[in-house]
Amino acid sequence: MIESVWFMVIAVMLTGYAVLDGFDLGVGTLHLGIGRTTEERSTLIDAIGPVWNGNEVWLLALGGALFAAFPQVYAASFSGFYLPLMLVLWLLVLRGLGIEFRHQLEHELWRQAWDVVFSLASVLLAFLFGVALANVLRGVPLDGAGEFRGTFALLLNPFALLGGCLSVVVLAMHGAAWIALKTEHEVQTRARRVGPVLWGLTLALLAATVAASFVVRPDFTNNYLRAPWLLFFPLFALGAAGAVRVYQTRADDRRTFIAGASLIIGILTSVAAGAYPVLLPSLDRSVHPGLDIHNAASPAGSLYTALGIYLFGMALVVTYMVHVYRVWQGKVSSTYH
């Protein structure tokens, strides 16, 4: 029972990170396209400035939760995905530098250089997160001890690349909704204009990814066949996708953003529902059957203790973040200028 609770905790942490830091990454992805001038790009930075570093706490908490609850999965993931994780670390650093350093010198070339760093780091981060999640869904080669046995090139398989592209587009759509919500005038108009384009690309890539998932993981629908009520999650995602387009046509930026967040939640909860109880499946012909909540979990006593500490810590984090978002609500122009 406690292992299942921790599975849900991991799913909630991953979803929370995707929703919150996802629009940050989306803003970065669109930074050079929607921001045509230095002033407009400064506005885009201001739109995420008070919250971007707090949003990344969810990624740190996800790693900590994985280490506490499922240490074997943590070990296999961090050893097998070592190079991608190092790339993620450096991209997170470069993204932060891009935000903070662009203001240090009053020189156009300096700011343009850091704008490029910020945007490219955001695109690559969104792409790598999608690649990682697609590989978790597809499976990785595991030896008899449950250790990863493969190469970085193996992780860049067609299904993973498709997942990476889907991640970039979904988060860009999410970021466009945030830009429209937080800005005014030309920047807001461009964000509203690009939103429907990204919505169409999202549906196309999502359909392609779902179709490909039946090929790489034929058993993924087993949970849905055993418990049809789980279909609520993909149906929720479909409803959210439709709501995004409805609110885009109405220029209702707040509801568009909420619907986009709901779409991300629906996608990730659908993946979690289909994957349970497996955390890291193995590819065909692997010696190990895969890591799940039973063979990779910490002792039950440790899980109960860690859960209490985790819930207390996350209550503090959520309280702080709610306060920050309330303080910095409203348009960027009215807040900063």
C-alpha cells in the first residue's frame, strides 16, 4: 500500500514540475520569436522572473522523493542517464545565467547573446525531458542486477525523439498562454496568434506518440482493460485539449492557461495510469524484468517515515509558492513599469 502511495507522490511531483516549470520553458522557447526587441524580451523575462527559480524546486523534490522511496530506480536512472542528466544540469545553469546575466551590462550585443543562451537552453531542456519520459515509457536495457546497460545513442531512438518534439511543442503552447496572460499589446497579440498553431502541432504529435506507444509498449493498455475507470485520465486530456482551443478563440487567456495545464496533467496521469506499478520497464531481451514499486522500494518503515517528512516539507513549499503567485499576479506592465 505505501509503495502505491509513493508511486502517486512521484507522479504528482513530475506533473507539478511539468505544469509549473513547463510554462517557464515554454516562454524561453518562444523568447526569440515573440520578443522582437530588447524591451519586449525584457518583458518576457519579467513575466517569469519572480517564479522561475521556485518552480524548479519541484524537480529537486522529485529527485529527492525518488531517492528516498525507490533508490534502485534512482541508481539505475542516474547511472544510465548520466550524460543526459549532466546536460540537463548544465542547461539549467545556463538558463539561469541567461536570465540573470542579461541585465548586468547595458550593451545590446551582451543582452542578445544571453537571450540566445536562455532560449536555446529552454528548448533543449524541454526536448531532453520529453526524451527521458519517452524512454521510461519505452523501456531501457537492464542487466540482472537492474542496472542500465546501454549508450546515450540508444536513448535517442525514434520514439524518444518523437516524445522530445511533443514536449517542446506542448510546453511552448503552455508558455504562449502564460505570455498572453501576463503581457499586453504586441507581445500579447503575438502570443495569442501562435497559440492555435502550437495547439494544432500538439494534437498531431500527441496522436503520433499515442500510436507509436502501441508499437513500443503493446502491454500499456493492460491496466485500462482491467480497470476501465482509468479511461477518465485520457478522456480528461482530450477534454482539456478541446477546452484550450475554445478559450483561445475567445481570447480568454486565464482559462486557456488553465486548460493547457490540465492537458499536461491529463497526459502525464494517463501515462502513470498505464505504467503502474512499473517505474522503469526493461526492453525486450533484457535480463531483468524491470523495476517496479515492489522490487525497487525502500523498506516499509523508511517509506512511512520519509512520507511524513516529505508531506511536511511540501506543505511549506506549496504555501510559499501560493504566496508568491498571489503577490506577483497581474500584468507585467502594471507590475514592473
